[in-house]
Amino acid sequence: MIPQPTAQQALADETFLLAADATIGLDDPSAQLIADRFAAQLRRSTGYDLPVRDGTGTITLSVNGPESLGAEGYELRADASGVTITAATAEGLFRGVTTLRQLLPAKAEADSQQDGPWEIAGTTISDSPRYEYRGMMLDVSRHFFTVDQVKRVIDLLSLYKINRLHLHLSDDQGWRIQVDSWPNLTAHGGSLQVGGGEGGSYSKAEYADLVQYAAEHYITVVPEIDTPGHTNAALASYAELNKGDQAPELYTETEVGFSSFAIDKDVTYAFLDDVFREVAEQTPGELLHLGGDEAHSTEHTDYLTFVAKATELVVKNGKRVMGWHEIADGPLPADTVVQYWGTEDPKAQVLAQKAVEQGASLVLSPANRAYLDMKYDASTELGLDWAGLVSVEQSYSWNPATLVPGVPASAIIGVEAPLWTETVDDVSKIEYLVFPRLPGIAELGWSQESALDWTAYRDRLAEQGPRWEVLGVNFYRAPEIDWR
Ligand code: TNX
């Protein structure tokens, strides 16, 4: 199983058999959608009726579980008489059902009827996460991905108890979210993508649909509007945002660091206030990410001025600031979340320390470990290699609590695996880079430190292969793993 639960015990001589007359019971309407979706999947693969009803069932989902395991914690018991999952919240139940899906045979994930038996070895599990933030980032700017493509990613992420989807919604190559007060951002700024092909963007209705679908999978969307660099698409859409009032051409190559907002123009901040307001209105989560990375074309003093003003505008619009670690060189609002993407670079480490000194929390995305766009090895065709080659072992074998020297474990609120998409233009390529590395980052975020062990993880990862085959996931069959 991935991520490894906090505590699991086998019940010797007990086996649960899901039979044709099984039922699914729930004791609270907040669990209805969870039960319905789970039942629908099992109906497809087993062919059984699996009615969902109030009260107890062969499989019982109860929200009257212990508060002590927190909002995402749950307990699960499978024995000859049935399966019970208890949690204090619907979210905890959802995590527990995710575990139950992994306890069932892989073919339970199929979308056509399969032969049983549908057995689970008797077990008790008590489980809750190590970190509150367990994310993946998808860059929809370099290449655009449709709502349906992102939903497919959400389906797969939720299998590993990921609870944040960071969407990189703007960059030099494309602006991907509708902003009513600045319509040319999408009309012009969203029209292309890397390589010069047709881009795209999310209307407000489409974006709301994505946010809702993620929420139904207990994943909070963290929107990113990258500033003050990585802004060519916005600069190309509105001449007044440029230092010389001259709009550049759209850009479809992959260099970084050439664009910057005009730091001393009032219109820059009026623009950002509008954008942050409209994006915040579409964001049920508390975080709004303002980028801040690689602003190589912004004077450093200007950069610091910008960060002070832009962070204030995020707060003014009711959100908590998140940004890449460069922003920590400037003054930060009290409860900022700083995303560390450094490798072993002392400059990045100092910025992480500066963030913590200012009271910020850290999400860790070390590029030489957690970047899903790095090549696995020298023969990988997709991806980049500026942070090194990132094998499955390399991406799994690190400890978030001790990664950054001089940063106390208490400052770390989680981990995130970013997928930049300069070389990625369809879902099968997403899947190839994400699997099998993402489950390892998910485990670093969820499982207790004592559970982390490469040799044991390798075997558990191998067991996921048949699941991905059933789900049609184009995963990389890394030679490090003895795939089943
Ligand atoms: C650096 S890491 C970037 C992105 C690129 C990525 C490619 C960071 C915050 N910025 O603009 O897409 O490298 O790996």
C-alpha cells in the first residue's frame, strides 16, 4: 500500500469476501458522494448491485470516528463479517476509502466486469498524515491542458492521498484563466503555447468545475499567478503593463527570466488587485500563489518593492500568500507559505531560513528530488535535466524534516511535486513523468518518518504496477523496480 499507514495489523485467519449481495452503509449525508462514487466503481468491475443505504452495510462508512486522528485520519477494519471505516469527517472517510481501494484486487479499478473473488486479507488500520500539505503542481501555461485532462490527473492524484493541486496558471507562454476585467489576457495571452501550437484557457465556469471536481476528491486547488517575471503573456496582452508602453510578441519558446512587470507603474498594482480579486473569488482554499521565481529581468531593489506590494494585495483580497522561495528576501506577511525549490544551493537555503525567521511555513519541492519534469536517467526522452537526473530512488530517499540546514522541522508543513510542462503536451506524457515518482512524494508527505525505507517501498511500489495497467496509466517501468 502507498502511502504506508501509520499502524496496520493483520487479523490472522480472517478474510473479507465481497459477495454479490453486499451493501454499502453510511451514517451521515456528508458521506453520500464518497459512497456513491465508490459503489459506482465497484459495480462496474464486480457487476454486483451494491446498494448504498443509511445505517450499516457490508461495508460501513461512519463519520462518528475518533477526533484524535484529525480531519484526515481514519480507522479501518476488514474481517470475515465486513469492512468498517470510521473517521471524524467526510475527508477522513475519503482517505479511508482510498486505502480500501488499494486493499482490494487491482482489477476492482477496471471499468468492465471482471471475475472475482473479491477478497481482502483481514486487517486493522489506524492512519493519519504526517504533513497537512501534500501537493502536486501542474504547469498549464507552457502547455495547456483541458478540464477533462486535469480531471484525469485529479483522479490519479487522489489515489495517493494528495490533497493540494497547485495550478501554474500564467507564465511567459500563456495566460490560462479568464479575468473579466482584463479580457485580453486569455483572448490574446492564452492563444498559444510552447512550440507555437494553439493554447487555451479556462472560462470561469470551466475553472469552477475543476475546483469543484478537485474538492469532491478532497483536493484543494492552489492557483498561481506568476509575478513579476514569467509574465510575457500578460505583457503581450496589455501594452500599459510594460515599462516602455510597448507590448512584446507572444512567446512560444522555453527560455526563462526575460520578462518583468513595470515595478514603478500604478497600473501594475491596479492590474494585480483585479486579477487577485477575481482569482480569489474562485478559490475556496486559503492560499493564493504569486510566483516570484526567477525574476532575472527585475532589478533586485525593484523586486523587493514589488514583493512587498504584491503580497499585500493578496492579503487585501482575503487570501494567504504562497510564493517560491525567492520572495523570502523581502518582508512577508505573517502566515506566508514559502515553496522551496532549491537543490543543495546555499543561497536557496539562506532564503528558506529567512522565510522561517519571518514566521513563514515551508512547502518543500527540492528540484533534484521532487521535480517531476526531470529526466529519470540519461536515456529518458521527455523532460529536462538542469537539476540532475531524478531516479525513483532519488525522488523518494530524503527526509523533509532535515532537508534544509538551519530550518527547524516544525516549520515544514508539507511537500509538493511540480510538473513543469515545457516538454509535456498530452496526458500520456504527464503520466509517464508522474508515475512512478509521485507516489513516493505522496508517501513522504503522508507516512511517518519511521515508515520510510527504500527497500520496503520498492516492493510496495511494484504492487502498484498492475493497478496502473488496469487504469490505463502510461507509467515508466523504471528498471530499479521489480514490476509484477
Ligand atoms: C524553473 S523552479 C522554473 C520554471 C521552469 C522549471 C523547469 C521554478 C520556480 N521555475 O520556470 O519551468 O525550472 O524545470
